[in-house]
Amino acid sequence: MKKLWVKEDYRGWLRSRCLDENHRRRVSVEKKRQRNRERSGQPAPRTIRRKDILPPIEVAAPADFSLVENPEGTITFLNHVQSAARYHHVRIKLCDLQALGPAAVAVFLSTISQPSFENSTSVSGDAPNNKELHSILEGTGFFDHVHRSGGPVVPSRGAGRMYRLSRNRYVVAETAMELSVFAMKQIWGEERKHGPSYALLMETMGNTFDHASPNAMDKQQWWAAVYHDAINRRACFTFVDHGVGILRSYRFLQRLKHWPGVFTDSGEKLRSLLLGQIPSRTRDRHRGRGLPKAYEAWKAGRIKNLVVIANDAYANAEKQEFRQLSTSFNGTIIYWEV
């Protein structure tokens, strides 16, 4: 019997038998699929793309859609959109807005532009019924990045700019320069750089890229935006980082090991970070100066209305308000005005 296993003719017979069994198995499976299609009159579930079978859901934005005045309501809405997009096509309801901030528009656009939305979920929506709020949405440059159905695709009216950033130092410098020059041209009518805003953009973007996890670079996105408020004659800057957030970053947690005190909440952590009280892990005086430099620029009057949201912490320099939010944003938002 042992000789049969080593003879070439017997081994050939085994190969042909295996091939024949595999062929019959494939034919049987295909017959079952065809029979199921004929019975149901529709393609089998496994032949339909996930994107085509997701049910729709409507998510309404808060009436006060502003990260400065209503951070908790706005972040709750953004988190709801993200969670709903896992199993639904999302329709955003903006028609009933009563207030709209440019920072909220920037963060909303950055949220729905993440790779998880582009791969499997479609996002649609309406515009505010209020004409003034509609003009703000139009002016931020929001429609330069989304498809507008039912009308021609036209560029924004020139009141704002939004950019998705890549981890490229040259692109970062060009974007920071363009945003600061654009803001000054809208306010003063001449092209010139606004030094504090340019420096703040460079510092925040550079620190964010340095702190980003190399394993998550493809999943993270950074956006920078500016909007010119012609009525109040001010330029509103927004920087959005969809990473782990400052308070949960590895480097910040390492820096906390050198802090002798005890924090009662996240608002205190963010306040100490802005005031430059939490030391750098390397003890280098040039490190860990991103947010402290922003706070110093606000104290010196070079920028106005500085607002920082990091994870579940909220800081408003103008109101000297530092508190922990009831909800958490997965990332960091920095907003200021000129």
C-alpha cells in the first residue's frame, strides 16, 4: 500500500480528483446564488455594495451653531454626525439656524471630509433660511469643497478661504502666508502679512505635525481657514486638528509627569498649558510654546477673542473662561480674530 502513495500515476489521480471536487463545489455555490436571485427578484446581499444599502437619516444642527458661544451643542452635533455616518447616509438640516460661526463651519467641513465619510457614506443637506446666515455659509468657502446640487458650481464670493493641509513644511508655510495676506487684503485693501497670525499658524501646524502619531498620519486631517466679517471688520482664523487632541497626546501626558500639582478637571489643564506653567518634557525653553505663544499674543493685543478646544476642555481668553465640557471633541480647535 505504501508503494501506491509514491507512484506517479496514483499521485496524478489524486490531483485530478481534487480539481474535480473543487469545480463541483464552485458550481454548487453558484447555483444556490442564482436560485436565491430568482426567488427574491433582487441581487443577493453580498453582491450589493454597502454604500447602496445604507438607510438615510436626518441630523439637525443646533440653532446656535457656534463653537465660541455654544461649544457643547456644536460638538455634540458633530459627534452625532460621525456616529450616524457609520450605518446611514446623512442629511444635515441647517434651515432653522439662528446663529452661525465661521469656526463651526470649518470644523463641520473638516468632519464630513474625513476618509470614513468618503469611502462609504454620502452627506447632503440644506442651507439656512436666514439670508444673513446663508451669506456667511457662502462666504466661508464651504461650497468650494462640496458638490452643490441643483445649480452651477461657482467659486465662493471671496470672503473666506479653507485649506486641507498636508504634512509638508513648504505647503504649510505657503498656506499660512496666503491666509494671513488674504485677511489683511480684505480688511485694509492691501496685500501684507499679518505677523502674529502667520506665526501662530506656523507654530500650531508645526507642533501638530510633530506630535502626530506616525501610524495614524493617513487617518488624520488638518484644516486651516480664514473668514472676513465685513460687518464687524474682522478676520476670523480657525485651525482644526482631527488627531488625538492635545490633552491626550503622548507628549503632553509625559509633560504632566513633571507637574507637582493635581488638576480638578480638564479646564484647569488647558489653562495651565496656555499660561505656560506645564514644563516641556525636555526642559528646553523653546519647546512646548505653541499655545502659550498664542495666549501671549492675545495678552499683548496682537490677536483677539482667542478660543481653544482640546478634547473635553474649553478655554476662552476674552472671557477668562476655562472649563471642562460635558462632551469631547476628538482633536484640537484653535480660533482667533484680528
